[in-house]
Amino acid sequence: MKRLKHFSIPIQGLKGGTHNFEFKLDEEVFSAFDFGDIDKGEFLAKVRVERMTGHFDLFYSIEGKMLTSCDRCTADISLDLSAEEHFVIKVGEERKMVDNVIFILVGDFEFNVAKYLYESICLQVPIVKTIDCEDMKEEEQPCDKTTLDYLNTEEKDDDKGSLWDSLKEIKFEN
Ligand SMILES: [Zn+2]
């Protein structure tokens, strides 16, 4: 995770009170992880850390677009995604996460938020990636009309009955 060093917050050096950070997540960040379903796109994360007595509160909200291909017609589409999260960070005996509490060690001066931000976006990726072209102006529709028309025709053909049914209607001469 060396490449994502700019996502490190000098957490234990923060003074009491509120601290705001902004991070941009793009291809460089997505490619640093070997899990998740996002390769292309751009997101902005607004991160707020509040140093309290005995713990830190970490809040963030993320907004942006992922670029992917439509599951119906394979055209390039862009999906708006957003996420919000709150974690409590505490110093503990070992690094671990229990529910929404993240434990760090006394010596962990920096806290890297990249993984958490990326995970939150991944959780918002829909299983089926499509957009409602029907609700958009024709010139703004990214979907491939030809492919969609073809798929629609295929579905109609299925209703027409099997080849066997049409063969039965052919009369043979003896
Ligand atoms: Zn499509």
C-alpha cells in the first residue's frame, strides 16, 4: 500500500477537535486493491476526524461515478454511487476491527483510510449494472440500441413456439 501513502492521516498527532480531509479516488487507487468490482471512475471522499477523549470519530461521505459496461448491451455506462460511514478509532492491544470500532496500536502514528473508502464504494456497486435508457433523452442514451433491439427480438421469437410445432404443419406427400 506504499503507493497510497497520501491517504494517511497523522491521526495520533491531531489536536483535539475537528479535522477535515479530502481524497480523490481514481484508477490508481482502484488498481491497488485485488478485490472489488471497480476499475474505472472517479470519486471524491470528504473525511472528518474528531479527536475526543479516549477515541477518535471518523466520518466520511463519498460521491462519484464508476465507469463500467452495461450488463444488458455492453455499452460503456457511468453509474452514480455514494456512500457514508462512521467508524470509532481506539488505541488497543492489537490491530483489529470489532463492528464499527477500529483498534490501532499506540505506535500507529498514521492511519490510512484508502482501504475503508474503497471498500465503502465497492459495497455500493449494484449486482446488475444497467441504467434506465428508456427514461433518458435519445441523444443521451449510452446503451447500444442495436444490441437491445436484437435481444428484444430474441425474446419475442421464444414465444412463437418451437421449430417442431411449425414442422408439424408441413404436409408430406406420399
Ligand atoms: Zn445497455
